[in-house]
Amino acid sequence: MPVLFGITFLAVILFLAGLWILRKDRGYKHIRTGMPVVLVPRFISRTQLRYRYGRSLYRVGLISLFCLAAWNGWLGSGPEGSVLPEGEQLYICLKVIDFPTVITTAAGKRYQRMECSLFMYSPDGYQHIKGRENMVVYVADSTGPNGSSGNPVREPSSWRPGDILMTRCRSYPFRSIQSAERQQETVPAQMRTEAPAQTSTEAPAHDYATYMARRGFFRQAYVYQYRRGGERPTLADRLRRLRVPLTGRWKGEAGALLSGICLGDRSGISREIRDRFTAAGAGHILAVSGLHVGVLYGSFVLLLGVPRRIREERRYRKSPSAKQTKPLATATAATTTATATATATATATVIATAASAGPPNPFEMRSRQLALYRIYSISGGVWVHIPALLLIWTYAAVVGFSASVVRAALMLSIYGVGKMCGHRTFGLNVLCITALILVVLRPVNLFDPGFQLSFSAVLGLMLFFPLFRNLLSTRNVILKYLWELFCCSLAVQAGTLWLSAGMFGVIPLYGLLCNFVVVPLCGVILYAFLAYLLLLGSFSLLSCAAVSGTVIGSLAVPVENALEHITGGLHHLAGTLDVVVAFFAHLPGTPILFQPGPAGQLLMFMGAGILYFLLRRISEIP
């Protein structure tokens, strides 16, 4: 271990020092070597250094990466199995990780399914043993007749992340008891309000125990008697609790659909709606992904850059270069008008002034035009990316750090850092760096279906979208937008079809047409959600000002009215989205139930590769 630690330390230091020495600066700079001229030149450029030692630095980076991955796997590896005795009644202290979801079993019993972390357990109530694993706990809606707590029937929102639960119960592995999600298949649809069981982030039903073990869950327990032990929320728990005030105004099925679209909370969405979205090929809308994070990030950067753009515009208008004399044509027209009403002396003066001014310099005009383009660019100033990235990671914490959200936030972080450093970012490099970071931090991410689907979708979008878009060229703005939207959906399907078909056995027949309508509508919902967030934050601040008795607190009433209108608009948009998805889901022939084996998946993957190379050949033909 000391040898491995020394190798890791030296490799990381050498790699970071090499990156600093071989960094790419603006312009052509030389480094003074201080060596005799006989050995090496006195001055050498960084370009020459990169050419000589770039490959060696790449190898050092790989060595440091593998060493860090080995240390992370050794230090961060949890228990290989549960430490709790199977079937033995124990005193257990648990901490709630996420919000509970209401489920109904085939026997008609209602439970709240909660993911909890084990604090400690005790076989006799005196000896306390700490635990590091996670558990899935099903809490009954009411305690039994002998319940010591006497708790009434609880709603799902009564438990929040960070709450402490103490109980005495038995725990069982997932292989010995059928999971509660599987028992609901025989329950009528109107009785099922449980959370999604098998979605794009979970493995197939036969591999459910292995999937839960990779997440650190080895036991499940049914709790009928319990006692609450207060709260111990962390910062991540407090951020996740923000979901409660954000969704407090959303009601009914439309509100549940809004929670799924904007916050990734699908606990209130019924199984029928989820199956409908899956059959129509719009299931990705209910999972917060790069579409959601990208829209919010671009909006944040645009809003945060408004003050700087206004300041730069005022500075440009006040600058001497903006007050130059008008062009020659304008001056000549003014001269003609002046000769009709003024004396000959004034006419000669104006003509002389216009002639001395001369035509504008085209290089100066072009430089001012480029300066205006930089002022009115979407990014504005590079430093607006810092608060935008902080807001994006806060949003990722609120929605729960799912695989797609972390991937999108991390890619945007690398992009933002590159913009602040003045470098151009290459999409494939950013995607590969993001995948390496996530796998090094948590190696089991490589086997997560959500991780695989998310990166396959982005990879397909990067590879196929430019090739599909170049097949048709149009100058009409509307037709160009529609064509690019269709190419985007087609590129994602080409990148993920072989993987999604093998995992879930469902191929949406009208997925391209459905996304043609659903994706722009989802974008409108996300922009309305951003306005909802701004109004909700303003209303909270104005309410506090009204309580303190300040004059500005009188603005709380119109802001609340605007908030109600935005909420109603969001409900209407969610209802429209549900109607559109239901139309495509009930078309004849959808979905196609086909689940290929490994050989079929390999053939589909090879077909996607052949399609890519054919499109490349077509795009290269003059």
C-alpha cells in the first residue's frame, strides 16, 4: 500500500505539473530553458514541448487515473452483503434518504416505501452496533392495535429526507420475499399510486436483487410499530426538501406530471400514465436529463448576463468610436438640404466637412460589429457561468442526483470551466471526461442502465445529428428548426435503440413523430417552470417584507396573482402534453414488443455503425 500511494502521488503531481507547463496560451510564447546552447536551444515554444512530450503526459495521466480508481475502489467499497441477521427481530435505527411513495399490495394493504440508511441496530436493546448499508422499508399507513406510538394514518409528505425512524422488526433479503412492486401487477389501476418500479433507471425484473445490491441495498423490512426520533438532515437532505415548497401549488394528475417533468419526482404518477409515455416513446420526458438541465443552464446564463450586456451597450454608445461622422452619402444629402436654405458660406463649410470625413473604414465597422456580437452573445461574460453552474448543481441536488442529471451537470461544468479559461470545448472529449470521472468516483455506474442509456443517447446525438442535418439544407427558419428537431430525435434513437430494446423489449413505433411535438412542448413547460421559480422566490421575499411592515411588501399581492396564473398555465400545458402522448400511445401497432438477445443487440449495434459510416461517406462526397 505505501508503494501504491507513492506511485499515485508522484503520477498525479507529475501529470498536473505537465498540464501546467504544456498549457496552451494565446499567442506564440517561448520558454527560456537556461540550458547551454549546445544541448538545447535557449528558447523553446510550448508547441514544440507538446509535440515532444504530449504522448508521455497522456500515459502519465492514464497511470494516475487507474491509481485513483484503485484507491477509490478500495476506500469506498462498502460491505459485500448485509450485516443484519436474516429473519431475526432487531432494534433498528434508520435515517430516511428520499421521499416515500405510497404503494398498495395485492392484498389491499397500503405502505409507504422509503429508502433508508442504517444508523445502528441492536439485538437486545443494549448493545449498539453501527451499520453502513441501506434498506428498503415499507411503513404501514397505521400502526397495529399494540402500537406504542399511536401514530395516525400518515401521508407520504410526513416523512422527509433526514428524518429518523426507530423500530423493532425483521429484515429479509430481496431474493426471499417478492418485492412490493411485483405484487402490484394484480391490483386494479385505480388503487395503484405507487412509485415507478421498473423504469429506465432500473434493471429487468429477474435482476432486481443484483441491481439493488449495486446501490448498497441488501435488506427490506415491513414496519408496523415505529417511533420517530427527530431530524438529522445534511445539506443534501435540506436541498432535497426544497421539493415540498416547490410543488405545494401543483394539484391532481397534472401536478404529478409537472413534478415528474420538472423535478423528476414520479411518485405521484400512476402506472397507466407511465406506460402511456413509454409506449409513445416519450418516457425520457419524465426523467430529468440533459434537455432539462440544458434549458435551465442556458436560461440562467442569459438572465445573469443581462446586466453586463446592458452596461456594455451603454459604454459602447458613450465611446468616441460610436460618435463618428455619418457616412458620405448621408453627409451629401445633408449638404444638399443645407444649400437650399443657407448661405454660400455655410454650404462650403458643410461640403468641406463631409469631404474631410470621407467614407467609413470597413475594418472599423467590422470590429464594432463583432464587438456588438460579443456583447449580445448568449454567454455574455465568462464569469456568469460560475453562478449558473452553482444553480445547476443545486437543481441536481433537489432532483436527487440521478445518473442523467449528474452527467448533464458535469458536462456543463466542464464546458463552463473551458469557457472561463478561454478554450474551445470538443463534445466527444467532454463526454469521455465526464464518463471517466463518474466511473472513477463510483465504478458500479458502468453497470447502471440509466448511466448507459444517458451516455449512449448523447453519443448518438453527437455522432449522427450533424450527418442527418446535412442531408437537407433550407433557409427557412421554421423548416430548419423542424428538420433539426427531427434529426435530433432520429440521432438519439439511432444511438439507443439497440440498448433500450435489449433492456425493456419495447420499441415505440411512433416515437419520432411523438417527440416531434412533445419535445418543444416540454421546452415551453421548462421555461414556464423557470418563470414559476422566479415568481415563487420573489413572492417569498415580498411576504417577508410585508411581515416586517415595509412599503415594498405591498407588491406581494400582484406577484401572487401572477404566480397563480403561471401555475394555471403549467397545469394546462401538462394536460395538453398528456393528451398528445395519449394520442400517439393509442395509435394502432404501438408499441412493438421485441426484446433481442445479445446476438440481436450486436447486430443492431453493427447496423448503427454501418449507417454512421455510410452517412460519413455521403457527407464527404463533393
